[in-house]
Amino acid sequence: MTCAIDMNHVFFRYAEFRMEDINLQLHVGEQKALVGLNGSGKTTLFKLLLGLLKPDSGDIFVFDRKVTNDNLWEMRQNVGFLFQNPEDQLFAPTVWEDVAFGPRNLGLSEEEVAERVEWALDRVDMSKYINRPVNQMSHGQTKRVALAGLIAMRPNILILDEPFTGLDFKMVTTMIDIIQKLRQDGISIIFTTHNRFFIENWSDSVVVINNGRIVYDGPTKEAMNQKEVIANIGDWNQLKNQISSYQQA
């Protein structure tokens, strides 16, 4: 099976923190949950995948091409990264300008830029907010606009850092629907979460990182029977109560 991402024996050290012998594969069309307690190395792993950090040793491949300094820009066009706090990646005056920023940096014509912006905003159901200042939106709207900015670049891989954090249950279902439609377009997805609900219902496989080491990587159904996986997942009761409150409203 073709790999969208393939990390081979990656080592990295920063101060006292170490990532040791990381081997991880994200197959084309796969949806993988990355699980780990705070400080376990999830963010560092994402930065390595994005080329923001360089491994001390080991190789990272994106669609069978080794990531190097020479092709880093090209690789990043294939990978979209959604911040846990989307406000950190929105900076233009309006929604339209923000989503247009990436395609313009690709050197596309204004006609192609406009086409991509309209397509992306329609995909995340934010077309009616096209002229809205980005600082006048709810948290959920901000996440959708940030996602629109990513998919306007037409990436083949999405890295989502806690995509459901701070959303009420209704907005969670909206985000799931949006991302599932993107997956139908063939996009491969790796996302972090502390909640087993999203793992059980929204992932094909689970990879667990603990203290800079991958301690489990396997199919979701099997993962839910592993104590070391459950120990690294957040409080299921928190979301269960949220669902119950939403259904009773």
C-alpha cells in the first residue's frame, strides 16, 4: 500500500527531550489518530513531519519522496496543518483575503485564486462570510476558515491538531462532516485527540506516543482493547455528558 507519509528510524533531541526510533506510516486515504499525554511528543512529531524541525538521523518520505532542504517547499504544498488554536494562523483583514493568501503564494492567476477560494469556502460552508473580518467570528467559524485556507492549497495530506477542541457537539458534527467529505476526495489524515469517541468513530488506525517513543501502532478495533492505548486517551465521560446535554436541548 502506498504511503502518504513514511518516517523511518527518526531520532531527534532538543534539550532534555528525545524522540527515539520513530517509525510511522500514514497510508494513502487512511485516517490515523495520534494519541499521547501532554508532553509525550505529538507536537514535536508534527513539526518533524512539516520540516519545521530536522531529524538528527533517520528519513521522512512524503509520497515516496525523501524530504530534503531542496524539496521542502514542494513537500509543504502537499501537507496542510490545522493548528489547535486556529486564531494563530489567520491574519488577513477578511475571510476571503485569508483563504486567498496560500493560493496567491503559489503564483496562481487571480482567476484561479478566486476559484479556489470560492470552492474552499463552499466546502466548509462559510461562503456567506466571505467579507467578514477574521476577528469577528466564533471559534468554530474560525476553525472552518482556517481549514478552508488549507484546502485551497489542494493538499493531499491533512495534519489536524485537536480539531474538535473548544467546539460544542453541534459544531463537532459539522467539522466531522466537512472532513469526511474531504477524505472522500482522497485526502489522507492524521489527527490528535484526547477523546476515545473520535478514535472509535473516526479513525482507521491508532498510533500512541509516550515519552518520545511510539509504543503502539495498529487498527482502531484492536487498539481499543489495549491498556496502554486507553491509558493515553482523555476523559470519555466529558464528551459523553456533552452529547447527552445536546440531545436533551
